[in-house]
Amino acid sequence: MAETISRGVLRVLDRKNKPFYTAQDVVSILDVSESKAYKMIRELRQECIDDGKLSKCYPLGKVPKKYFDLKILMVDDDVKEG
């Protein structure tokens, strides 16, 4: 059961449990330059928007972890951790 922290907040997001990757995350995962990471994020974000999987108001410079993992890291969506 989720622990209520304060004022109805169920959990605090930190680097490990955030639902998105930033350019710095992509740089460390793929060992690419920062400009390449931003380019990849822009392209993946636009793909998500074009496919209707993401709203245009999703923050710039971020890509959903699940989509990134599926498209770039080739992680199977059906594989369960455990």
C-alpha cells in the first residue's frame, strides 16, 4: 500500500522512479554526446505525439521511459521483471 507523505502526495519522484528520461540519462545509457541525446529525444517525442501516445504538452527535453526502452533498448513489453 502506498504511503501518504503529505497533502495527498503518494510518492516523491526522484531520479530512480521518474517516468521519463532526460538528455543526461540518455547520454549515460547510450554513451552518446549531449546534442545527439537531445536529437534522439526530440525525434522519439515527436513519434509519440504523431502516434497519439503522447500529448503535445508533454515537457520538452524528456521522453517516456517505456517508449524509449521499447524503441531504443529493444526491451520486450511483455517481459516481466522478477
